[in-house]
Amino acid sequence: MAENPSTPPDMEKAPRLDSIGHPQEAIIKHANDADEAMKAFEGYEGEILVLDEATSKKLLRKIDWHLMPLLCVIYGLNFLDKTTLSYASIMGIQKDLNLVGDDYQWLGSLFYFEGYIAWEYPTNRLLQRLPLAKYSSFCIIMWGLVLSCFAAVSSYQGAIAIRFFLGVFESAVSPGLYLTVGQWYTKNEQGTRTGIWFSFNGFAQIFGGLVAYGIATGTAKSGSSIAPWKIVFLLTGLLTASVGVIFLFIMPDNQLNARWLTKNEQRLAVERVRINQQGIGNKNFKAYQLKEALTDPLAWAFVFYALVADIPNGGVTNFFSQLIVSFGYTSQQSLLYGAPGGVVEIVTLIGCGYFGDRLKNRILVSTSGLILAIIGTLLIAALPLTNNGGRLAGYYLYQGSATGFVALLSLISTNVAGYTKKTTVAAMYLIAYCVGNIIGPQTFRPKDAPHYTPAIITIVVCLCAALADLVFIWWYCRHQNKKKAAARADPSYTKLENQEWLDLTDQENPEFTYTL
């Protein structure tokens, strides 16, 4: 067995599983289909693999430099591509495509309703079954090409088709990135890394706003052969496809085929995540893990959060430009003034990710962003229409709302074990995310402009419900850890060698502890 100073000696003993509701025979029964990590140590039986702190830090820096830039850019483009429709809404798309009534709202919703939600579970199964990086890169390239095709659309029906296929291909992005983080990083590193790459939503908002503003003002002065909103789609789509090609050649499927690691470093990269009690992947579908995912209270608490937190997200993401216009600014000013909201998102996500890991309380730290968002939304609702600056400041504070969603996204990687269960819970979480984003745009009805009072009330109620759910998740994880600690005190159970690599679920593995 490898030697890892981060694993305490008392981890060699574990409880009987029947003490926490699972018979001990379950481990032996499920030990025949182990994790991919076992391959790293085949042929090295009896050899001592030393991973000291200095070596681990050096390896971590190497992993960060090769993975994090790509993860950040990909997720930034993911958000940028979603907000292109909001930019287009005030650059002429509604007039050019003859959108009337609720047509624009449905364009916002149909991305999730038809493509994303229908393909989320199949794409998670494919992420498990196929090489992770290669399938992810295929989806990134295709989503970029499909987005660029928006420039050729001339009707509402054509726009619906584009939005459908965007949902299909973009549905692989979030689960693909969090699975990658779970493969390469320890539990105490995942919150910070997830916060960093998700924070590129904020960078994308800044970049997108400036680019859209530049295109809008430039074409207004000099004219263009195609509509300004089509330039936005063409530029962002081709940029995404290009980055997808780079992703294909650089991103490894796991540690064992990372060309920028030596053979020994590959084994060390696997060894350093042993403490996660999860491994790096298993390609086989396991029905019992699917059943456990569907009956796990923690999984459904994640689902509830994604639903209620993303009703506001769906509305604001598609309507933020029009919302800023309702504060008394021009269409071009709204493109520019939306950008600072990205700074708030960057600061809150990176800050909560860092302090959540440092204080070992990712869940409660993330509530700070939700509290900011509630305050900001109340400012928008309570301040008079004449107070443009105050209402705009409220919109900026709302941008802290993503902290809870990101904390739970990272906790699916950290707190859900068993690869079939993990991909199933991820699909459930993101399907709920889709439903929330389908409902969200429908709350911003044209007849409610410029106050959008029903939408603002909906946002406040949903954010408060999400806050309460986070507190429940924190309590539940803490309660389960106490039960597991009591079980580990049982002297009648001896931990199996390499039990970490047996692809056990978080519930059936007594060595597993939940991160708060």
C-alpha cells in the first residue's frame, strides 16, 4: 500500500457497516468492480510509494497550471454563450425575427426545456462510459459551431432549433468539469477550484458586456453587412469551437493518460486523492447506486436547491439587460453597466470557495452570497424608480447569489461517492437547474414592465427557500458524520486494503465523511 502522510493511521480500521444501516458483506459484494485508480498500482504490489508534503505541493502546482486555465475559459464561454441572447434582445433580434408576445421568454426557456433537460441524464451516462475529456471536447466544439449558426437564423422557428441543440451540447459542460475536479483534487481543494472556474461567469459577463457594447456602438457609427446581434453570436460561437479543439488535445481523460505527467507522477496524482475515498472513475453502470441516488435525502435536498435557486437565475440571465434598461438607462448603457455585476460574482465565488475550504465549512460560508442577493433584490423592489443608482447597486449585489449553487456543485463531487450514483445525482441536480431556468423567464412578463413586481417577489421568496435548504444540508451532513464516527469506533471491523478504490457509495463506505 502507498504511504500518504495526509491519511491518519487510525483510518486503517473501520466500522461494521451494519451499524449504519449497511451490512458489511456489501463491501465484499461490490469489491469485484473496482475503480479505474486500481490500474495505477497494477504490477507494483509490495512497492512503497512515498508522497511527502513537498512532492504533493509540487504536483498540485503542475496539475493546476495544466487544468485550471482550460476549465476557467470553458466555463466562462459557457456563461457568455448563454448571455448572448440577453445582449441580442436589445440589439435588434426581436424585431429581425418578428418575435411577439411571449416569444422571447420561450426562447430563453426552450434552451433548458427541450435540449438541456432531455439530454442531461443521457449525457451524464456518456460522461461515465466514454473517455471524459474526449466526449467533453466533442460537446464543446459542437456547441460553439451551433451557436455560430445563430447568425444564419431568420425566423423564430430557426431560433428554436438552435436553442434546442445548444441545450443538448451544453448539458455536458457542468458535469464534465465537476467530474474532472473530483478526479484530480482532494476534498479540501475542490471548493476553491470550483469557485475559481465558476467565477469565470463573472469574467464572461464583463467581457461579454464590453464586446457587445463595442459591437453595438461600432455598427451604429459605421454600419455593418449583417445585424449586430448576429456578429455577437458568430464571434462567441467560433471562439468556443476553437477553444474546444485546444481542450481536445490538452485535457487528459484522467491521471493515467496525462501526457504532461511522468509515469511516476501519474501514480502519485492518483495516490494524492486516495483520501477522498472515491477513486477517479468507473465506467460500469450499477443499478444499486442508481436506486441509492433516488432514495437519498441529501440528493433530493440538492435537487430542491437547484430548482428554487435557479428560478431567479433563469429570469435574470435572460432579462438583465432589459432589467437595467428599466432602471432608466439606455440600451447601450445597459450593455456596459451590466459588466460590474461580474466583479461581484468573481469576488463572492472565489472568496466563498477559498474561505469555505480554509474554514472547512463550505456550506455555511456560501450563505453569505445568498444574503447579499436577498438584500440586493429588496433594494430593487423598495427603492423608487427615480433612484437609478440605488436599484443598479441592488442588481450588483444580486450577483452574489451563485455562491450556494457552486458550493453544492462542488459538494456533489466531494460528498457523493460511487461513480454511477455521482453521475445520477449530478443529472438530478442539473435537471432541477433546468426546470428552474425554464420557470424563471416566465416570471418576467412584458405587462409587468418596468417594475417587474411579480418577478422580484418570486426572486426573494426563492432565495429565502434556498437559504433554508442550505442550512438543512449542513445539518444533515453533520448528523451523518456523527453516525459514521460512532460506527468507526466499532473494533470488530477491519478496513480492506485499497477500499478507497472499490467504487463504494458514500452511504455504504464507513470511511467516508461528508464535507460541511
